[in-house]
Amino acid sequence: MKNAIAIIGAGFTVVVAGLAVAGRIIAGHVDPWQARVAAAGLRAKTAQIGDVDLGYSEGPDNGPPLVLLHAQHMDRFSYSRVLPALVKRFHVFDVDCPGHGTTVVPEGYPMTANRIGADLAAFIETTIAGPAYVTGNSSGGLLTTWLAANRADLVRAIVLEDPPLFSAEYPRIKTTIADRSFATCSDAVRDDVDDFLLYWIHSNRAFFTSNVAPGAAFLLAQLVKAYRAARPGQPVDIGLLRNDTVRLFVRGMDQYDPRFGAAFHDGAWNLDFDHAEALAKISCPVLLMQANFSFLPDGTLNGAMTQEDADKAVSLLANGTYRKVDAAHVVHLSKPDIYIDVLHDFFLQPQQKV
């Protein structure tokens, strides 16, 4: 759930001689990880879960089932850099959470942890047909927490990848850098915006001017338009963005329902989902992975959790382990080798200390 503005500010390194050249480069670009994921045996599928068409990718049956739940503003392809390694030892189910990617929800679908969690539980129950290992990043980590707390019969063990425990609850969400993006989501819902990615870029153009370069927001918007013209119907993938987290963030925002972020901004997402109560209900083994965080000069939290948040979460877990990693919020993109090792060690050798 790391703030989109901060991510792009850190990784935006586009250098082009002109938009015509950029357009030609974009037209010929295909993320090489698409071929690597396909070669690993993952196939795109859709599951009918009530009135939701849940998009996911399934790998070959090479081990116990493993469900991956991505961060907000991204989609299931954010795991592409670790999927080839994970499918060798797990039966991977890489899911597009409602509000993201290829998953289609009905009009008026409630963007709440309780509704989304229940639909994910139904997916595990009907499609996987048995308990699974589950891991989630950011808001995906909150949904993983929900599953372990409310459907223990479907969860063997979980890895929480830098979830915003406590910090995402209302009204504390207002003190986090993530809420700046969620406020834009709320504005987009109010304004009934059709193209959220371009709206988000335009809404944050002053940031790009101050922290990247004059005209940077305009340039990014033109690159997005050029990619869409070259590859209509395909998720936006700007190869000129050299940082994987930034590129996959832009891709995810192109298929994102801003109602998801707006529900964090006004507190609706966590309605009747108390983080402390949920953690205290979990009986399965849990690994809480915390990434780097900092505070802005005005005290705003730049990250998912403070150290106090992480310590409180572990204290509430009946069977919890803590791991601090020197990585950015999306650990599986920032430090993929560490992420892969942690999942292998914790899920496949649970008796061994991680």
C-alpha cells in the first residue's frame, strides 16, 4: 500500500529524445517476464465466485497450494519476478483481487475486507478445494489476515508481506503517506472518472514538477497514451520506466477501481474488521515480514507499519514469527531472492526458524 507518488518519485528515470521515438520504443516493447511466467507453466483463468468473475493464474501442481494476494494499485503480474521459482515447489494460484486487474465485479460491489475476504475464501473452498498457504502484500496482507482469522479451515499458514496493520484503520490512515493516493481515489469516485491512471497522473503533476522535472507528468501521460495506441486492450507497460516497482505500479493503476482506495480513505474498507481482534483469532503459523519505513518531517508515516505496530501485531499472534527485511514495501519486487527464500523456508520447513 506504499504511496504511489513516493514510488514514482523514487524510480522515475525516463529519458527520451522525443515522443515519436518513445512511441516506437513502446510499440516494440514486451515485458520479458511475460514469456518467463508462461514458460513456467502458469495459465490465465477465471473462476465464477457468486457474481464475481475472479481472474487468476494457476501453475502446475508441483506441491502444496499457495495463494498470492498482491498489493493495492497493482495486479497479479506484480509477482512475475518470483513466480518461476515459486511454481517449482508449490501449486501457485496468483489472484487479481476485486478492484484490480482482470477480476470483474458487479456494479455496487462493496469494497470491504469482509466482502472481499469472503469471496477469496469461496475461491479457495471451491477452486482449490482444500486448505492452502497464503501470502499477501500490503492490502493483500490484510486480506490474508482476514482469511486466517475467519476461515481457519482454509489456511495452513500465512506470510504477511509488510501489511499496514493498524495504520490502515480509520482515522489513523489520515496520518500515512498512502492516504495521499487514497484521497485522489476518493476524488476520482466523486468526479466519476473513466480513466483513473491519467487522472492520477494529472492530479499529481505538481509533485512531478517539483521532484522529477518540469513536464514529467505530461510526458508520462503521453507515454501511457502511446502504449495504449500501440497495444490496444493490453495492460500498460512502460518499458522506459526502468524500476520494476514503478512499471508494475503504472500497469496496475491502468486496471484499478478507485473505489478500493476511496474505501480506505473514508474507513469503509475496514468496517467491522478490527486488526487487533483478527490477529488474536489466528491459530495457524504466521510470519510477519516488515519492510523499511520512515517518517516525513511533518510526522507522516512513509511506509506500512511502525516498529510499534509490528511489535503489537506479533504480541497478538498465538503462533507468530517476525522478520525485518532491508527492502522497499513490495518486498517481492525489491528483494525477490529474499522473498523466495522466506516462503520456501517458512512454508515448506515450518519447524525451522526463519
